[in-house]
Amino acid sequence: MAQVNLPVALLVWLMIIPMLLKIDLRALKGVRAHWRGVGVTLFVNWAVKPFSMALLGWLFIGWLFRPWLPAEQIDSYIAGLIILAAAPCTAMVFVWSHLSKGEPHFTLSQVALNDVIMIFAFAPIVGLLLGLSAITVPWDTLLLSVLVYIVVPLVIANVWRKALLQGEHGYLRLQRE
């Protein structure tokens, strides 16, 4: 039976929904204008980062630090690293883009595309990497995690965004995007 931690889900929602309010999924049509940057981002996020993080987890947790860690928790630590590595952090993309004075429309299109890809790519990549680690996480749990941690906050944010933008002043056009 699939299980996720609902208190953690609520806390994740509180963290990411304010950032997701900035995402206009209609920005996906602008992805072609930034195809090089988006291509590099997608390659790093989906072809390099999850696999390199799994490799580092296996190296450091599974081998180097193994003698100092509780034996019964090593697989959980590695699984946690794999799960974290496979999920690009939407909030941090906005923070780093703002700090580096990045182009906001590029950031919007990049995050929107990553969020949509995450819905379809997260569970298969995590399933593959956990399988290579001989760590068992049921597929129904992975799919429920995608639903609870990705789809639900994305839907909530988009419905809320639409409601805010339809108000009298469009919530000042979402704080000028």
C-alpha cells in the first residue's frame, strides 16, 4: 500500500506553492526561444544530476562512511539522496535566478518545463536508480509521491494564480511577476 508523509507534504506545499504562483504554464510556448539554455538545464537536471548524485551516494554513504553509519539505515540514506537528486528544486531556481539577475521569462519557461517533465520523469528515474541500488520502494508509493509532492501543489498554485489574476487589480499582476 502506498504511503507518503502528509505533514511533510503540507510543509513542502507551504514552501513551494508561493514560488509556484509565479509559474505560468503558458510560458511553455516560449521554451523554443531559449532552446539552448533549456536544453542544457534539462540535460543536467535529468541526465546528469540524478545519476551523479546516486553515484556519490553509493560512494560516500555506501562505501566511505559505511563504518560510521547505522547499518540498518544505509539504504534509507542512499534512497533519500537519490530521491532528492531527482527532483529539481523550483524554489531554488527562482532564488538563484533572482540573485544572478537572470532573465525572468527564461526562468519561468525553464521552471514550467521542468515541473511538467518532473511529473513524468521523476518516478521512472528514481525507480531505476533505487532498483540499481537494490532498494525497494513500491511503484505505487513513487506515483503517489509524484501526485502529492508535484501535481497537487502545481494544480493548487495554478488555480490560485488564476484566481489572483482575475481579481480587481490582478493582485498587481502577481507582484509584477
